[in-house]
Amino acid sequence: MPEPIEGDTMSKVRVHNFSISIDGFGTGEGLTLDAPFGHAGERLHEWMFKTKMWTDMIGETGGNTGVDNAFAVQHGPGIGAEIMGRGKFGPPHQGPWTNLGTDEEWRGWWGPNPPFHTPVFVMTHHTRPSFSLSDTTFHFVNDDPATVLKQAQAAAEGKDVRIGGGATTVREFLDAGLVDTMHVAIADIELGSGARLWESPDELDDRFHHEVVPSPTGLTTHHLFWRR
Amino acid sequence: MPEPIEGDTMSKVRVHNFSISIDGFGTGEGLTLDAPFGHAGERLHEWMFKTKMWTDMIGETGGNTGVDNAFAVQHGPGIGAEIMGRGKFGPPHQGPWTNLGTDEEWRGWWGPNPPFHTPVFVMTHHTRPSFSLSDTTFHFVNDDPATVLKQAQAAAEGKDVRIGGGATTVREFLDAGLVDTMHVAIADIELGSGARLWESPDELDDRFHHEVVPSPTGLTTHHLFWRR
């Protein structure tokens, strides 16, 4: 069975492992430094914690290599840049960065070695200087999705661009018609409030092929979208 | 969402995209140069031809990025060597290589750029000198599975080893307890005869976790196995 060697080499815009509730929320309410997903807690992402991708990442062994893992591992390969909203870069806070209430400058949730390993473009009305942590460089941009995408694609040097979330950012890129492929993992819980991706996954069916794959783990249902 | 960075780094033995009939046959009968899968034809692999992995490989666009593709693309990454049976290296023929009936030396089905890009170990009672085509080198070995695996792991330099098939070879490695993870794709056809992987997929449940994922394409059902 051959490897991909040529073919469709145009830079794509991809969403991966975006985890939401059955009523469409990517985070809950009441977001704090200790509860970055608010009242959603870790329930949306439980499917991911059971995969070999995750156990490898945290330096453990085991983890399943079933369908959840097959989707989880697609997050990285071929990606040359990520775009995220300020709501993902966090912390749960609006307004200028100087209002954080701490002396320390916020440099993301991820510590000294963030898991992106590419340029990351953070969409925010409050721009600030770029900085690097290990092999990840964060840029702060105040532009519309199409303009930010052009910058990210230039930085990606021919590779794909991942829209990393949150829900508001993914929705902006969907509404602008800029997303090529999307993987959404829907946990069987209702949140009732928070940041919402959609009312229903069928909203996108006029523009995307839509495949639904319930996981045998029972922890999530995978929804795959690719352009018609 | 982070990338795998450490964790379980031991070289694994993996089977991917191994396509069989519901009655367990990986090829049919009546294998010829023009029909390498015999009376099975291309029916076992139809699910793969619809994926983006495949359309990329043959230089076309389109192709689905759903669950079939998510499994298909796992074939290559992390692999440092393949082991295959003479039945896969072909042609449909037994005995010494000099009995091929042609003046030309058989160098595999895959032309000048085989899709392996690693060392390949062909298990055969009729050894012959190694040769390279592009970045693939074929070695011919007459040894038991454990011995061949040691050679392949040395050649893989810490990466994983793929058992490439056919059915007889995969079964030999399963029976020797040497397979860590396996992906089998079962097409909804019966073949009745040919080279058989198993009587039933449940045969392995005492030794493996076993997950069953019907594809929404209707072209196959994915069976995933990983060691208990």
C-alpha cells in the first residue's frame, strides 16, 4: 500500500479534535484559571485522554489505538501554523493584557514547551509583541479571518493551517467559507450555556460532506466534514 | 492539543489496511499477473480508493477525509521497515525465481519507485541478492518470524515494523505472538476460497482489545486490535 507522494498539494485549512457537547458548546460558563473549560470540566475531552496519542504525550504507556486515536493523531502532521482565538490563548479575561491582575505577563496555558511547534496566530483586539517559547512563536493579530489566514499560510510555508479554536473562532472561519476539513468530537453531555459552535451539526450539510462515526468507546461521536 | 513528544518509544509491530472478505480471505483464487488478488479483484480495497490518501498518491484531487482516510493514512508514519511474504512480493508463482518463464528478473509489482521507502524483508524459501529501487531496498530471507523480525527491527533503527501481508504472513506473526497493533478492513463480500487470515475476527479476543467501526461509506468495516 503506497504512501502519499504527490497530488493535492495546496495548503488546506483544517480543524481537528474540536470537542463539544451535544448542544454545541465548546466550553461551558464560569471559566477561571483553574477551570479553563468552565462547568464543562474535562468531560468534553475524556475520549482523548484514553488514546495512545495522549498517553505518549504525557510519557505513559498504554492508551487505545482504535478510532479515537486514529482521529487524534491527525492533529499534527502536515500543519505549518495554527490560528486561535484569544479565548483559547486565555486566560478567561477580556480587555487589555495589562489588566490581568498579576505582575507576570501571560504566555499561554502550556508552559515552556507549548504543543504547537509552529507559528501560532492569536486573534485579539489587543495586540502585543510576538514571543517564542521553545519552537512555538506566538503572534498577536487584530484582523479579519481572511487576512489572518493569509499571514498564517505565509508562515506555514506551503503546509496546512489549523484553526485551533475556540468555538467562536472556528465559527468565524466557517462563516467566511475558509475551512476545508473539520473533525468535531461530540460528547454525550449537555452544557446549556457557554461558547457555541452551532445549533446542530446539520447546519453545514449544504457546504460539506458530513460523516458521523460513533466511537465504540462510548465517549464521543466523531463528525467529519470536507468540502462538497 | 499537544503532539506526541515522548512516552512509549519501543519499536512496535503493526499491521495496517489489511483488507479481507467477511469470510476471512485476503486474496481470492486464480492469481495471475493481471489479477494479483485473483477472483477477489479490486473489491476488497474499494474503500481505500475513495480516500484522500489514495487520490493524493495517484496525483488526483478529491477523496474523502472521513474515517476510512483516518485509518488509511496510519500506514506510513513511524514505520522503519516492512516484512512481507513472497505471496505479496509476487508474482503468483512458487519455486525458484529462475522458473518465472521470462528473461527478466522479477522486481516486485510497484515499478521503479516502490511505495515503501524503507528496507523490506521478503520471506521466501528461495533467497536471492538484495536490490534497491529508489529509496526501497528488498532483502530476501529464509527464516522464522522472530528471526526475521529481529533483522527488520535492526534495519528500522528504532522505528516500528509493519507486517505487510499477505494473509499467511500476517497469520504467522499473530500465531507467534509478535503483533502489537492491527487494522483489518473487512469488505462485505464472501470469497469462499483463497488465502485466509482467520475463521472469525473474534479468534483474537483473548489476546487483543478489539474495536469494530463500520464505515459510513458502507464499503468496509474497520477492526482494530491492540494487545491486552
